[in-house]
Amino acid sequence: MEVVANADVAEIRSELRRILRSRAFQKANRSQRFLSYLVEAAISDPAVSVNEYAVALDVFDRPASYDSAVDATVRVEAGRLRSRLREYYLDEGQRAKVLIDIPKGHYEARFSLKEFEASAPDDMTIHQNADTVPVTPVSRMRSSATEQESGTGVRSRSISLRIALALFFCVCSVVGIEMFRDRRLEAKSSIHSMAVLPLRNLSGSTEQNYLAEGMTDELNTELARIPHLRVISHDSVVSAKLNGKSLSQIGKELDVDSVVEGSVFRYGDKVRITAQLTDARNDQQLWAASFEGETTDLIALQDSVAREIANRARLTFVLGPQVEGAPAQRRSPEAYDAYLRARYFLDRRDSKLSTEYFQRSIDLDPTFASAYAGLAEALEAALTLGMATPEAVKPRALAAAHRAIELDPQSGAAYAALGTIEFTQLWDWHHAEQDLLQGIQLSPGDSYPVAMYGLFLDAARRPEDAVLRMRQAKVMDPLSFWVARNLGSALYFAKRYDEALRELDRAKELQPDRSPVVDNWISWTYEMKGMRREAIQYDLAGLQRMRSADELASLQRTYQVRGWTAYWQLRLRQQTKEPMRECAAYERALDYLRLGERDRTIAQLQQAFDQHCFWMEMVEADPRFDQLRNERQFTALVRRIGVGQTKDE
């Protein structure tokens, strides 16, 4: 069979079928047709290059009068196709043998075989459960068949050689079949993804709910440190609405192989944790156990549960070199109790109470790395929510993150918290990227640093990379409200407005009570699509908690009677009567921009910069400011923020 750029045609077509069935392409009909067309064209005649005009007519059914200067369909779809290919190889195609690439600026498929780190030796050995079966290379057997072809023994040697070859291939076939069967069984039983259901509180008091929820969070965190294991976050599990569903149904909805469920029972100074690991693909229980100890040993109990789950999942549990092979460090029960309470309130976006409890945990145990990392995260949340001033909180948050890393250099949560602070508060682009990537590396199963890195990439003007990272976070956390919302915002920044609306609508479906923090993004997306009526509708929805019923009615009447400009004039007047809020200047800048008052827009952006409004880090990425790109004052302001700089200057 003919070979195209080192890749066999049959292998190329097989890889194409896998790509078309993948999550990235499954519902993308246009990308499916486009990729299939380019692959078959390259296989049929590699010498013939495909041009944009041919693609427009053959793939997208454009008329013969197609003009690329007027209709950008092919270029837009080519960009989406390349993004989906990157997404596929980042996710399901990580182990693909054949790589299919569409180079930028071209409409031709290129193929290559993935290179391995080392080539196989001449005397190959097949390893199976520590037993070895030596296999003689076929090339060596062929060369021995040509020896001594003259003389009276040639015919008998030839027959013997054929018999030997037949026996050799029979043995190889048997060994291969056994290996295939064993590996298929191993692959089927191996666990690659997991969801931890909320541990039930059996203590007889709702006051102990924080203990069950905190232990669930901590178990998630520890399991997320296992390499190559995808652990679904608490948000996604809660969004799954578990009542009445079987474990197999939960597994399908969350797209996981296994489910952990259990309970926490606290009585006096003792705690019992009961846990069960179930294969969600067949409802088969893999392991169940009960762990009991003093309240002083909560970390040790939790560590034991995580280790046992990891072992049963046939994975290597990596805690980090500083504790590997050693018993978990004993903490004061009061410090760990305060820590669990802090996590409980942080999950509920109560930055005030979570900050107080993290600080209490640190006061009780100044060597508790996780408490410092949690404090840094809670303080950063307080800044983002406008509940604290940067001057009062920023140094404290930064110090907490650094102290967490000093105490535990293997803490992915600590690096993620530090990178987030450097990104949102310090605008230190270079170190923020380094630390967020370190957080991802140390906690490969945690979606939080992945999603935060996606936001960073948006601000750094790398929108397509941001979309890829957000989709990766979505795979890790399929039912997370915040991941869905942030994927929608990433698609907005990438100017993929229809896709953005789909993800934002999905976020609202996941948690309708959080609609206001989605409605604003939907409004902006409709605004960029030129759909003003819909933009006003969602802007009003997002204002419901901030304006009185009379003010909202007045805004709606104004738009209906006097139109777009009058609406924003009234909205601006209403805003100036409110108490000064965090980032109010940024909002006013956008209002002035809609009214065409560029000088006032720049002045308000300057004020937002002086107040270190967190929205300013996105000012270069936001398509609403496209009309200011050539304004000297705007570009000077962007340079002062340092947007997108990834090197120390």
C-alpha cells in the first residue's frame, strides 16, 4: 500500500474516523466535512494543492460567483477546524499514532507518525506481567534464509525454514492474542476518571455538615494529585442532581469510569469514614472499607482512604517527595476543624467567613500549608467580588501564597493561588503564567488551575488557546457552572459569538440562581452580534439585583420609546447616583463608548486603572474596545497594564 509522508493510508483513514467520532468533532458537521475533504484530497493526489475557491464550492456549497474578499466562510471554518484538531490531540487523541495537521495559511492535510523517545532494539522483548518472551526479528530470519542456497541440502533447508517460519508466526500469534486479551481486560478494568459523591453526614447534627463537605473537598484535592486521573470537581457532582439516580446513570452523566461514595460519622473525639469505590460502567463494587480514628488523625484517615482508592484504581498515588512513604503529618484537631469550616464557606463564596476560619487555622497551626493556600484563595476572591480593597488585602494574599509554597513545594493549590494573584492583582504576566502552569502540573486532575490559566490566556490575547484550555476544564468538570460560564466568556473573547451563547445558556441551566453573572455576558455577546433588543433584554435581567423596579421599568420604557442611545444615557445617570462600587469607572467607560464619547471613555478607563479594577486586565481582549485600537491614549494605557507580556523587562 502506498505511504503518504510516513503514514499508511489505512492508518490515516482509521485515525480520521476516530477524529470524526471524538467529542470535539461529534456535532461539528462543517468541520467533519471539511477535514474529510482535505484528507481524501491529500491521499488521492498529494501533488495537487487545494485552494480556497474549491473548498468553498465543494465543501460549503457556495455558488460559482464565490468571492473570498466578501465571504470569509472558508477562512473562519479553517480556523475552527484547526482549533478542534488541537482540542482532539490535547484530549482523546493524546495517544494517536497518526497526526493529521492543517498548516495555517494552507488548505491541505499533512500526515506524520508520532515519534517515540527511543527506537526498539534489534533483539526485541515483549513484556507481560514481568514475564519475558524473546522474539527474533523478522529481518534477521529473512537474511538467514538466503544462506547456503547451493548444494544438496538447499531444498530440505528451504522446507525446514518454511516450517520454522510457520511455527514462529503461530507462536507470535498465540502470544499476541494473549497479550491483546490481557491488555483489553486491563484497559477495561483500569480507572481513568472518577467522581467523589458528597460524603453523607451521619453524625446526627446538621452542624456537622461542614465536616462531611470539607472531607469531600479534601478527598477530591488529594485524588486530583494522581497523574493521569481525571477527578470531577464538587461543583459538577452537585450539579448532577443525584437524587434517585443509579451509580451507572451518574457515571454516564459525569462521563467517569468510577464513583466514590461514603459517609462521615463523628462521635465524641472519634471519626469514622466509610467509603466505597464502584465501577460505574457495570455497577460492580471494586472496594469498600471503613476507617476509624481520633479527631486528631483526620488527615491520616483521609490520606488512608485516598491511598486505598488509588491502589484499587490501579494507579500510582503521588503525594510529593516530602511525604512519600511517611505517615501523614498530625495536626491539631482545632486547626483542621477550622480549615474544614473555611473550605465549607469558601465553596459558598462567603469570602469573609472563609478568610476568618483560614486565619484561625493558621493561628492554631502556623505550619499548615493548605490553610495558607486556602487563605490566599479566599483573599483573592474577596478582591474579585469587591469586598475588600487591594491595598488592605493584596500583600496579605501574596504572603499567604508564598508561605504555602515554602511549607509544601508540591502544593498545586498554592501555585494556582499565587498565579491567580499575580494575574488578577499584580498584572505580573510572566510569573503568573509560570505559576499557573506549575499548579496544573502538580494537580493534574484539578480543573481550577486549568480554568484560571484559560482566563490568563484570554487577557494575554491568545483567545484560541484560551478556548482549548476552557474545553479541557470542561472535560475535567462537565457540569461545573463556573467552567461553563468561563468557556462562554472565552468564546466571546475569541469572537465566536454563537458558540458563546450556547455555553452561556448552558451555564444558566446548570445553576439558574446565578443567572445575573451570566446575563451580562449574554448581553455583551448579543451587542457584538448587532442584536440590540436582545442585548437590552439581558442587560435589564442582569440589573435586577442592583436597580429598583421603578428604575428598571423606566429603562425599559426609554428603550422602547426613544431607542438605544437614550437607554444608555439614562442608565449612566442612574449609575452616577449609586454609591461608588468597585470597577464603576470601567462600567461608565463602556457607557460613554456606546454613546460615542471617546475622550470620556479614555478618562474613565484611566480612573479604573488607577483603582486597579480587575476588568482592566481584559481591556485589550474585549472586542467592544476594537474601535479604540488606534487611539494613542488607549494603546498607551494598554502598555502600562503590560497586557500579554510574558518576559521580565
